[in-house]
Amino acid sequence: MGKCDICGKNGKNLTLLGTNHKELGHIKVCSDCWEKLYDKNKFVGGSTSSSGSCPTCG
């Protein structure tokens, strides 16, 4: 089970996105935090990928 590196949210069905943050380096974040960071332009371009516990993907 993963955990969001920003807010600490975790759970069985939580999907995390792996990305490179401009100041923090590689982090895994929930979709809520991803949206907030995206709006603040905190990602290195082209660096986001899905890496979580999607019930369908595993």
C-alpha cells in the first residue's frame, strides 16, 4: 500500500502518480495533491506516470 508524499493519504484503493517535483525530486502523490501541484507549476515537464494500486491494473 502506497502513501502520498505530500498529504500522507493512504489506502487500499488509492492510486498514486509518480512525478519529479521541481524542489523535492521524485515523489508519489494522490490525485488531489497532483492537481494542486500542477496548478502551481511544481512539476518537471513530462515527468508524471501512474504507479499505484489501481484495482484493475494491480
